Amino acid sequence: MRLSGRSLGLAAWLAALLLGIIGRSLRWCELGDAGVRALIARGQPFILVFWHGRLAMLPRLYRRVGGRRVKILISDHRDGELIARAMAHWGFAAVRGSSRQGAVRGAKGMLRAAREGFDLAITPDGPRGPREVLQEGVVELARLSGLPLVPVTFSARWAWEFGSWDRFLLPRPGSRAVALWGEPLWVARDQSPETLSQMARQLEDTMRSMRQRADGLVGRHPDTDIGSIQVQAEPRE
């Protein structure tokens, strides 16, 4: 059933409330955050990059390191409006578009936000996958905006892993969790197309490795083919 009007607004509010409660209940460990904190301390905007399946705790991670002004690229897909409204409750303003539909409009909106001094946030494998395959537009955005790319991910020992294309991870309240930040990556304005493609593949490898490391740090299972499983939960210790 497609939500609209008040039903959509209520669903977004409930989603934001639930994720906020879960985020505050987790027992966090934060690693690799010195680089992003240094950017924030000197007022340098940046581009947050994270896999679509690890979206749930992004607002919590961003606030934990002191982030304040951010705009996130949200797709024009039918689920995008719900995500945009939920994110708005955490102070994430939405720029509509994606790497596929509305790409030009989305890129223009993000570049405008960069000029206005906002941090940017983007899922480079969204809105429909393939899972953890990086669309090169994010590197081009870094080149044009002059902002560094900052990869981030999280994992939780106790969590539900959904059978969606992105294997969306939703932590259980009170779980042990880890936030893992990568080093800022700057992209020079005069980089060649070949170098940009190479940087995109390197960033993709880095983000995959970070997600795998985060899972390992909290004792989650390695990647498996979950097939038709709709919800997969870790057993409690």
C-alpha cells in the first residue's frame, strides 16, 4: 500500500522516532573519526558516502562527530519521499534525484548545497543497487565541488538484516555497535577520466572493506546468500 498525505507524514515521524530511540540505546564504539572531526573543527564541508544498507544510523553517526548542516541526495523513487521526510526530522534536508533518474537535477542541487556551505550525504549504490557497487558520479561530485569524500559505515552485534536488495541492517535496541570512519579523500579538479575511474574503484573497495571490518568487530556473520530470507537476526549472546 502506497502512503500519502497524513499517513506518509505519520509513517515518517514514527520511523524517525524509532531509529532515534534505537540509536540512543546502542553501546557505541567509534573508530577512525579523527579525520572527519578535524574537518568539522576547521569548518571544512565534506561529502559523506555510505552504503544504502547502512543508512539507518547515519544521522546518529553524523551528530556524534559534531556535524550540523547537511543535505542528502534522495531518489525520486516512490520510497524516496518517506526517507526524505524521516531524514528531515533529524535535520537532513533532501536534494531530490539519483544516479539514474533525475541525475542532472540531483547533481545541480548538491553542487548548490556545497556552495552554500552544507555537508553532503550520498549512497553511491542507491537507490536500487546493485548492492555495494559504487556509481562514479560521487567521485565526479567531489571533483566539481572541491569537497573531500568521507566514507562511513556501522554495524551492530544484534540486528535484523532484511532480505531487500541492499540487505538493510536495523540494530536491535541495546546492542553493541561500532561506527567506522575512513580517511578524507580529496579529488583534484584536473584529474583525468581514467584516474577518476580508478579512484572510484578504490573507494568502492575501501567502503566494502570498512563494512566487512565493522561486521567483524562486532562478531556478525560473513556475507552469505540469504536468498528468500525476509528478515535475518543475529542470536543474542
